[in-house]
Amino acid sequence: MKELCLPEDLHPGQTVWFSAVDAAKRALEAACPGAVSCADALALAARDAVELLGGRRYDVALGRRDGTRSDPWEVDLPAPFARLDDVLAYFAARGFSAEETVVLFGAHTVGGAHCSSFRYRLTRPDSGGAMDETLRRDMLDTCAAADLPLDTDPAAFFDPDTPFTVDNNYYAQLMSNRTLLQVDQGAATHPDTAPHVAYYAASPGAFLQRFSEARAKLSNTSVLEGDAGEVRKVCSRYNT
């Protein structure tokens, strides 16, 4: 992994939102053409966002290459309605323990989800832990019962108490059945994950430390290096 070349007006502590990645890439190309991939820029932006929202800074190894194929149907991530056992198996295949997977779930300390990701939980009973009734009613008011196109589908915060802070409050939400995604809720009762949920709910400092470590590990998973792929000149399109 090589060192990052940064222009004077773009520094590691500056958040680069996804909608501004092309602008950041233009600045990087002006300073050191062909040296910094879009994949590296995104990894740094994710790291800086965690720090700016109260998480602990972690090192990001650099030298990733960008892919030469982008297809939304080939995104290799578990769906929000996936079974927890399948999610644990997915991360285990990539070298993550059940404990590390629970820590990565803690990314839901910030952000949110469209109602389409959890609307089914509002109209029929859950298996393995029903949604808190007050939350369910609130979400019915927010989402309504009918599916909507994604561009008009409402969204809700994962952690409405501290939605813009990286902290361990998300785990307290899990233990109170106040979470939107069924796969998250299942972690509070599954025998392989429940002890970790309880531990991080009671250990804010431990969560921040482990979250930074797990994020660093995740940022180095399944990356292109060496001669694989390319370093895109513009992040929204291939070089050729």
C-alpha cells in the first residue's frame, strides 16, 4: 500500500460525502494524477465521517484499485431482511467472528433506512422478537402500510436518540426491541450474538475501540491491488 498524495485544500480530516466524491477526485487528480483511486477516497471518507461523528480514528491502508465493472445487481452484501444466521455466515466467510459482526452492526448507530426495508415488520408479527409497540405505531405513521417507489418512500433513523453520533446507544435499542431491521433485532437474542450485544450496550468505550478496529479490517476486505482494475480518472465512469 502506498502513501496518499493530498492537495492543500483537501486534508484527511475533511469529510467527503458520497455526492461530492467526483469533486474530491478532481482535486486529487490535479495534485497527483493517477495516484489515488476512488476506492481509497471512499475508504478515507468513511474513516473521517466516523471520526467527525464521535468515533475513534483508525488507520486506512492505501493502494486500492477501482473496478472495471459496476452492476447494482452484483452488489455483494446481505439484504436488510436476511436471516441472521446467513449474515453471520457471510461475514465468517470473510474472516469476521460473530463478535466482530455484532460490532459492524454498530454502524447503524448513524444513518437510517427506507421504509421498504422494514415495512413488513409493521403489519405482521415478527419471529424472534417483536418490534416495540410504540415504535411500530410511530413507524406506521411515518411509513404507512403500502409500498412506495424508492424515490418517494419515507425513511427513518436507525437510532433516533443519537442519529448523528457514533456511540453504543444502538445496542440499547436492540435490547429494548426498538430497532428497524429484523436482522439487527435478532442479534439481541441469538445465542452467538446476544452476549456481545449486552456487552457493548454496557461498554461505550469498548465499542468505540472495537468499532474502529473492525472498520479498519473491513476496509481491507476484498480489495483490488497491484495490476487489477484501474485508477479511475472520474469516479462515476470507467477510464475507457
